[in-house]
Amino acid sequence: MRELRQAVCAAHSAVCAVDGQVHCSPHLRRTDTSRRLVCGQHRAGCAQEEAAIFASDEVGACGSCGKLVCAGHSAECVEDGLRHCVTHLEPLVDAAGSYACAAHRKECHVDGQVFSPKGAEACPVCGKDACARHRAACGHCGRNVCTADLEQPSRRCVTCRQLAVIADPPDDVLTAARAVTGGGPKSSSPWRMARDHSHVVVELDLGLRRKTVFTLRHGETVPDSVVKHTLLGSKQR
């Protein structure tokens, strides 16, 4: 059956701003923000402002939840370039005027502020993200750790404060120690070791108040960092 179309005069008709077709007045409504005339087929709503009327080309799907949102209640994620509703966006401290969705931002666990992926790093001790302002070097193992895991006034990380004597080091630690000392520790003093989120920290007592501290990432045999402590001070390699 062919669709029946009723004739309508110019005084009682107008063009839909989206499809450019003529519609009679009862089937057209003005959008609340732009005041454009749109037909029923091309009217849309915003999930953040359900009572308002928008044209179908004035809303888009949120890149996080898929709900339709208008420009006033959405913004572009600076990382993925997609628009997301305000519920799923946060302003970035290290990129003024920019926003990021949950998948493309990091939160400093010390102060709760939000950063771009490059603006915060995982603390090797606890594994939580921390910004540059809340990271500092451990004076014993040399790693940058979050300030929550850096004890004062010793400036040693929690892991280094928990170093304990170990009589039988595992094979991966022995391999790493040989690389550090060029054949293995010559002192008979016991080794001390502690494990945290990302590393094993090992302290070798070389005698004459000399100590070498190295860190070994889990599953590896090559030291990640080496710090040598002597009476003259400390030197990181």
C-alpha cells in the first residue's frame, strides 16, 4: 500500500533542519538549545538532560557507556579522541583544559588528583599510581617510590626497612648477584632480602662497611638498579 501524503499549505508547513523535507506544523518541534525545527523522526534526547529536545545530529553516543549525550554534557577524551559524557570524564591536572575517560587517565593514590597516563607511575613498593610530586628516591635501593611508602627521616622505602637475613637465596637472585659483583660476594656476611609489588630487593654486605643493594624485577635475572654504599657515600649504577 502506497503511503498517503496530505497536502499542506506554506503557512502551515516548514522544513526539518535535519532531513530538509517539508513537514506540517504539528509534526515539527523546536529544539531547546539551537531552536531548530525538527520532525519527530529527527528529534533526540540527552541522557544527562532527558526533558530537553535536541536534533538527532546534535547528540552522539558516549564512548564509555553508549548513551546519547549533547555537546553541553560531553567532551572529547584527550587520549582516544572520542566524546564521552561528563559522568565518565575527569579534568587532568597535568593538561589544563583537557579531559580523559576512565581508560585513559591515572589517579594519584596519595592526593586523589587525576593525571594523564604519563603523569603518574606505579610505585614499585605498593603498585599504586603516584604523581611526580608524590614520588621520591629511596636512599637505600635508589628506586622512585610513592611518598606514602617512604619512611622518614631515614628516607628508606618500606621494603628496604623490612630487609631480612636469608640463608639460601633463590637461583635468580644468585645469578643477578654474580652480575653485580663480578663473580659473587666475597664476604661471609649473610644476605638480606625483601620482596614487594614489583621487585626483590637484595642487600649484600661486602665488609669494611661496604654494601651493595640491587633490585630485581619478578621473573628476571638482570638487576633493575644497583646502589653501592661506602663510607664516602652512595653511588647508583
